[in-house]
Amino acid sequence: MDPCTELRDFLRSRRAAIQPCGTVGVRHSGRRRVPGLRREEVAELAGVSPDYYLRLEQGRNTTVSVPVLNAVARVLRLTDVERAHLIRLARPADDRVPLELPERVMPGLHDMLSRIGGTPAYVVGRATGVLAWNTRAAEVFTDFARIPESERNMARIMFLTPLGAEMFPDWTAKAISVVSYLRMSRAYYPDDRELRALVAELEEKSPEFRRLRDLQRVDEKTHGRYRISGRGGPDFTLAYRGLRLPEAPRQTLIVYFPETEAPDRLHPPGARPRGG
């Protein structure tokens, strides 16, 4: 999906989510043909002309200022993460990141992962590739080493294989998070061939990916919890924390840990790594 289309679909989805009734400055005139705010109403509330906003939504306004984008974000009630995403889409030249060499984890990270070996942890890259992991992650999720490197990708696992649903009983929650991560990476790296090829493949092969993509969710989740499959035993819940790596800002270290359940539930008795 090209940046102009992404910008258009994002703004349209957020306009549709705003209820005109109760929005200050919008005259409610009975039944509407489409849900949400009209373009002219967004333009008026943001203090710009209808034509200016139309060109913005169509991706034809390459000189839009940050204050105007902030005004649009206020009208559409965007979160801070969504507002930052809007600015990246509308002003890609501001922080376009140069294409990088194939991703490699920074020196010492493998050793650090082994030192926190009592809890599952892995590193994902800008295209959700699983770049590094510890033994506990292989035990709880899957033996990533058995997956070919070209397929060792969380988005592929979730949408193109049955393994995603086997790992995460609440598949939809994890899948939405993966789609949101890809959406934000595409805004950061609009010229990244690997990302573009991955998204194109997912759009072609996965109806579920297309459905969740059209929700236009943007949420840089840094913490939360997931239900994890017990693989023959009872399922259990793990909290997680995502940490951006300063040396590689589009790589994320994800560490899982128990909240209320005993640590031995991380590896239920008799369980074997998936694929092992």
C-alpha cells in the first residue's frame, strides 16, 4: 500500500469514527449518507479550507505544516501515537529513515537474552522478523531455529501458518498488534522493499490480514498481556514489555513474565517446544 493510500484510508477511518451529534461546531442535520464527519466539517473545525483538507486527505498536499496536522488530529481525537503516525504519513520527508542493510542484532544481545533465560524473550525487527530469542522463548512459543530464516517472521507466523493460533489462543489480540506494528514500520520505512513485499504478500494471501488492516489501528503497544497455549496443559497468561533498542530503534526486545501465576507455569510439566 503506497503512503498516499495509507494516509487517505487512515483519515477516512478516523473521520468515520467521530459522531457528529455532540461534536462542538458541527450542525446536526438529520440522517447522513456516510458515518462520521464530512471533509468540510473537519476542515472548518481545523481552521483550513475544504480544498486544503481534501488535498491533504488525498496525499496531494506535500507542504502541510505540523500545526495544521495537530489541529486535524485534535478534531479527529487522535491519540499521541496516532497523531505521530499522521505526521509521518503526511510529512514523510521529515524523518524518512535511510534503507538499512539486512538487520542484525547488536553485539552482546544474545548473551543478554541467555542471562534472562528464566523468562521468554525475543527480538523482532522492523518487518517483524524474529532476529534473536532465548531458550525459554523456544520452549514456550516455538523452536524458532527450526523455521527457515526467510519465514521466521511474526507476521508470517500469525497470518500464513497455523502456528500463530497454536501459540496464542486469543489469536485476534496478537494479530491486531502485529498489523499495527507493521503499519507503523511502513510509515517509518516507506521505501523498504522487504516491508513492501511482506505487506503485499499478506494482502494477497490472508483475508484476515486484509480485514484487520482495514481497521486502521495504530497503537505502539509497549506492554500488555496474552494468553499462551499450554500445549496439552491449561493455558496461562503472561504479561509482556516491549523495549526499543537505542542502537537499533526499529528493533524491539519483547520480554514476557508472569503476573499472578507461578513461574513454573512458563513451562508446564511435560511440555516440549513446538516443532521439537
